[in-house]
Amino acid sequence: MEKIYVEKTASRGIAVAKIYKYEELDLKPVQSKILEQDKEGQINKFLDARECVRGELEKLATTNEIFSAHLEMVMDFTLEDSVKSKINDEADNAESAVSEAISEVAAVFEMMDDEYMKERASDIKDVGKRLMAQLKGVSLPDIGSLNEEAVILAKDLFPSDTVKMNTDYVKGIITEEGGVTSHVSIIAKNMDIPALVGVKGILDKLNTGDIVCMDAGEGVIIISPEEDVLNEYRQKKQEFENEKQRLKKLRGNPVVTKDGRKISLCINAGNAEDIEKALPVKMDGTGLFRSELLYMEKTHFPTEEEQFEVYKRAAELCPQELTIRTLDIGGDKKLPYFEFEKEDNPFLGWRAIRISLEMKDMFKEQLRAILRASAFGNVRIMFPMIISLDELREAKEIVEECKRELRGEGKAFCEDIETGMMMETPASVILAEEFAKEADFFSIGTNDLTQYLLAVDRGNKKIADKYSYFHPAVLNAIKHIIDAAHKENIKAGMCGEMAGDIKAAKILLEYGLDEFSMSAGSVDYVREELLKLTGAV
Ligand code: PEP
Ligand code: MG
């Protein structure tokens, strides 16, 4: 028996099952240089393989948005140019050219600071696998053929692998690579499969058929457990399932304070799919729609039309409030198609609203798209990283300008759309009373607010023990923001991680927070805590 502790939980839950080791096919290219007269043939071989992959992805894209992004990647002209130039200029065969070109694109993503963007390398590698399998005339292995309960063990799992997973048989996932924002993590969470990712060296320790117990919430894997441990984990699993069922029954119960105030429980989403997947938790709306993910997934700034389609779908899915935050890039979030100047302090640099106000045409495309989507649901606009009244006024004035244009064009939108702001800078706290007079709502971004108030980088592991939203300075700031909002009769929400922390629920409720917005997986737990605190259960 061996016990392994893992740092990162991708998806909570407990599993007791045999390992199914998902072995990768050998898709290494056959290296050989080609003759001049064979170049055209190799280019055609690539184009034919790409056509087949396009067909596969078009079918898959109807079931899962991830594959639309893959489709864009495989048809991207820079990939095509790169493959062609390797064949033409370096006399590579099609297999080598594709393999090289894919590795180069993946390396660009892997070098990015942002966790989310780093993970996009796995998308391009997934596309590469499809192309290589076509070129070699082989079929990719299929998790869908699994017909007994198992914990899947793999180096990494790609969307193509996970899309076919059947939850009747896949009881857990362990990967050696991947982070908590990787697709495998997102999909595991959505499918409610316990998952641990980035477990270094695990592939050497386990083989198909080995029995494991895993508690993904605790970050524990037990290899070849003894009988009493097996029983202990079976019991834990049962308790975990019972707990989930119990929490599910509370869905739909409104949270109302003893003095009759309704508290909203909302989700944070990165795309329309997140909203769709979260609907069963019966949230009261989307308190934070991080629009930057749409920009990060593209190979160009998304057009007004592209954005409109996404926001409209989100608005239709989420009949209650949908708070779309305008582009929040910079800091650790970069765009693969846009050159950012190197900055000594990117978190104190050119980011969020600062970029939007400077790149006005781009900002207007986004605002027009959001406004048009407001004809399809209860959409609100939220500006990130505001530090001055001038910024808020300028942003609001651009909203008005977009409204005038849309009116002139006869395009529908909600005239009374609310415009609010993230409260995540020290300046916004100090000026909260002034801001409350001009903003329609506040949403407290504790992730940034904590780092800026305490001067503690939110991503620096070395000082992670100093990063705490329970620090009295942060708590005082939160109280001050909520009081300022209420003085002007506007609502104060919170969309930073603190809102999803049950340990914070009591104090936030006491402070008078109106809306808690969090990842969908936390809603059941926070709801229960708030119902307990308000005496409803
Ligand atoms: C925050 O800062 O708390 C927040 C919600 O925004 P982000 O994490 O996207 O910076
Ligand atoms: Mg923030």
C-alpha cells in the first residue's frame, strides 16, 4: 500500500476502482527528407488529412464548443503556411512538417504566464494528434469502449478523449500533466467525476488493473489499499454521495435574511457552456461573465457579430441577471495574437479598462455586442479595474455613444441596461461613496482587491501565506464598500473567490452582501451555509 498526496484538486469526489491506463498511440513522425518532385504530393497528403480532421471536428463541434475552437485551429492559415514551408523549404515529409508545426504553436502557448493560456497548448496538441493519426492511417484509442468501472490514468487527457467518456464506467481521473484550468479539469468538474491532475511520476507507479482509492477533495491517492482502507473509502464515498444528494434537495430554496432581504446566489462563467452546465444548481444568475476567455480562445480580436452570438446565447440561457464584464486582459492574461509591451509590473500596468479606453474601437465592438444581447435577457455591463470617476464616466459615455449608434441603426437593446463596476482596487474602496452615486451596482473582486490592498502578488507561491481575504484590512474594505453601496441604494455583490468560501459566508452575510457569485461547484455548499445562517434549515 502506498499513499500519495496531491496538491491540486481538479474535481472533488471519491473513487474506489481499478486503474485503466490510457496509453497513447505512438504518433511520432517518420523522419525522412523528400525529393523536390514529392513536395506537392506531401502537401496534398497534409491537405487531405486536414480535410478529414475538419469533417471529424465539424461533427464534434455540434456537441461541444471546444471542438469549434479546434476547428479554427486546424484551419488556421498560419498552421497551413508553416506546414507548407517546412515541406517546401526544408524538404520535410508531411508527418514531420505537421509534427514540427504543431510543436512550435504549442510551445508559444506553453511559454505564456497565464495558466489558462498555457493550457491551450493541449488543444493544439489534440488537433495535432488528429492530424497525425490521419496521416498515419490509424484510429485514436477510444475511452468510449470502456465497459467496466475504472479510474482513468493518463499522461494527459484531451477533449477528444474526454468527450466520449461514459460516467457509468469512468469513476475517477488521474493525470500526470495538466492543471486545474485544463480541459480535463473543466470537463471532470462538469461531468462530476473526481479528478486529480498534474500528479508527477504517477504513470510509473500504476498499471491497468491496479486498485486505487482516491479522495480528490483531500488530494489523496492510495495504491493497492488493504481491505480495511478499501472499506473505509467505500464508506467515505457513500457519505460523499449522500451529502451531495442532501445538498441537491436544497436547490431552489431562496436565501432570505431574517429581516427579509433576498440574497442572490450566482455563478461565475467563462462562456455560455458554463452557464448551461450550471443550470441544474438553480442559481439566481451569472454574477460574472469573464468575457476575456472569448478573446483568449480566438486567433483574432472577436468581431462584434462573434461576440453578439456568444452573449446572446448566454443571455437566453440565463434568464435572470447576466453580468458581462468587459475585457479584462493584461496582468497575467495575454492574447496570442496581440503584442503586449514588456512591463516591469504587469499587474500594475496596462490592463483591463485601461486597455479598453485606449483601444476605443475594440471596446465599442464589445459594448455594441453586449448591448444587442441585452435585448435577449437581463444583461448588465461591468467594468474591471476602475480607479477613478473619470474612467467610470468615460466608459459610461462610450456605452451611451454605442446606444446612439444602435438606435440610429434600428438595432434592439435594453435602454435601461445597468452599468456597474468591479471593486478591486484600493482607489475604488477609498472612493466607494462617490462611485456608488454613479455606478448601478458594485461587485467586489476579492482576488485582486486582496493582492492590491496587501501588496501580495496573488500568484506568488512564496508569499501565499500572506495572501488572505480574512486580513482585517480586506474585511474593513469589504464592509466599507457594502455600506457605501447601501447608502446610495445600490446592490453590492462579490465575484472573487471569497464569495464561494463557506468560511466567509457568515461575515459577508453580516456585512450585508447582496449577491454571492462563485464557481458553479460551490453554489450548493454556500447555499446550505447561508440557509443555516439565516435559520431556514
Ligand atoms: C477578482 O479580481 O476578484 C475577480 C473576480 O477578477 P479576476 O479573478 O478575473 O481578476
Ligand atoms: Mg480581478
